[in-house]
Amino acid sequence: MKKDEGALHSREVLPTLQGLDLRQMTLGELFLEAISTGVITDGEMNWVTDHQNQFSRTEEAVAQRLGRLLDEGSIQLGCRVAPS
């Protein structure tokens, strides 16, 4: 995928729920999930870093915002517990 095509709108396989549930997720969905749960998984962080060279300018801003939220402690690096 070219940088100007935007990975934000593309669907890529992104490991969620500790790699147990593989589903397709965009960077925007990952951001919203991280904001709503307060957690981003190691697999999700790896996905972001592995695909950052394909991000559009908007996606780069989203990734930077994720980094800032991690730095300030609003989002924790960890695992999510599946709803019962």
C-alpha cells in the first residue's frame, strides 16, 4: 500500500485480545479501542510500529496521539480481558 492511499481506511489483520482473536482492525479503530478501554496490547503496538511507514499524515497524527497518551499514563500497555 502506498503512503497516500492511507492505511487508516484499509483493513489489515491486527492481533487483539492477547493474540487470541485475530480480526481486521484499522488504526482508527485501534485508537478508539485504546481510548475506551485505557489499554493497548503489545501486539497492537507492534502492529502500529510495523506499519508506520505506510501511514498517511492523518494516521501519523493518530499514532503520535497514542504515544502521548501512553506517555502521560492515560493508556496503559497491557492486556484486555474479554467480556464475560
